Amino acid sequence: MAEQWNDLNARMGAGAAMVVIGLAGIALGGHVFHVLVALICGLMVWELVGMLRPGVRHLQLQLGVVTGLAVFLSIYLPVGFALPVLLAPALIGFAYLEQNRSIYIAFTGMILLAGYGMMQVRDDLGFGWMLWLVLVVVVTDIVGYFAGRMIGGPKFWPAVSPKKTWSGTAFGWLGAGLVGLIFAIYFGVGLQLIGVSIALSMASQMGDIAESGMKRKMGVKDSSSLIPGHGGLMDRFDGMLGAALFLLVIGQFIGFPPGLG
């Protein structure tokens, strides 16, 4: 029993530091938040290349820097010019990688677009809605973590993610729905936000599963060792990638926030 909680102290300490940095960046917004998002996206691609082409450090660094610069520049450009800038790092890496190109282009594209989507949410909708997006993902992860370990039960996909259970997955949806209810009441928007929050929770879990499958294929446990108790940035932000990308897409169809006015 104690073994399943043996990583909790390290996770909580590093998690608290990430919360402080993240909240400060979201609260300050503007250039500070743009730099923070660009740095995270660049480091995630740095980790990705390190998994796909271990030992090629110059390429790992170059693609990480190019990605960070592309994300940062994109938010200051009109959308029509931002899109080719965002997609360029994915195609550049595709040209230079000798293997695992499809994995690289898929994950890098997701990282670039998700980063752009997060900056758009903060710039266009403000602190409150960016906080909602973060809380949906964080609550999904935390509630799923504790529910899965306390309740246990059938595994979600044991071949790829042996610790993930159906109980943790389902309670993550419930936690996200509660976040949606609270924000719907606070902002005075439609209760559809509950469903959108649950869908974002599912999208965040899809991002988590996709990264777990990729790591399993590459034979690695963590994307890197940057964060004690958490692995790498991709291990912590895989859910945010899925949620932010999903919100970027559905926002074009449903209008967001749903029911406002």
C-alpha cells in the first residue's frame, strides 16, 4: 500500500512550484505569459527529439529553440501569417530526422497549436477563462490520481498506461464537470460549460494516453528528468496539450464561452 504513494512528496513539492510559476504567468499575462508558454513548448520539443533521436543534442537544441521562437512570434502576427510560422518547426524537424518522423510531426504540431491556443485564451478571454482551462486539466489529473489509487479497479489500458484505472478516469470527468459548474455560475454562462469541461477532461486524458503510447513505443519511462517526481514537461503538460488543442478547434464551432449573453 505504501509503495503506491512513495512518489507523493516529490510530486507535491514540484507540483507546488509549477502552480506558483503557472499562476504568476497567467496573472501577469501579456509578454510574460507569452514567454512562459513559448519556453514550455520549446522544452517539450527538446524532450520529444531527445526521445526520438537520443544522442543528437545539437538537433534537439535547435528544434527546441526554433519551436519556442515560432510560438512566441505567432501571437504577435495576424492569424494568416501566424499559421505558417507555427507549422514551420514541424516540417523542419521532419526534414532532418532520419526516423520516427510521423511521431515528431504529429506531436510537434500539437505542441505548437496548443501553445498558440493557450495564448489566445489568455489574451482574448482573460485570466478567468485561462484559469478555468488550467483547473479542468489539473483537477482531472489530481482527482484521477487519488481516485485511481484509493478505489483501484479495472485498468484503462494496462499495456500502455498500467497505473491508469477506469475509476480514476471517470472521477476525473466528475471533477472537471464540477469545475465547469462553478465557473458557469460565477460567470453567468450556460450550463453547457459543464459538458464542455467534461469533454476537455476527456481530451486532456487523450493527450496523456497519446504521450504514454509514444513513450512505450520508444522504450522510455519519462520524457526527461527536468521535474522531480513528475519526469519531464511533456509528462505534466500532455493533458494540457490535448485540452488546449481541443478548445482551439471546438471554439470555432460552438462559440465560446457557451451561452454568454
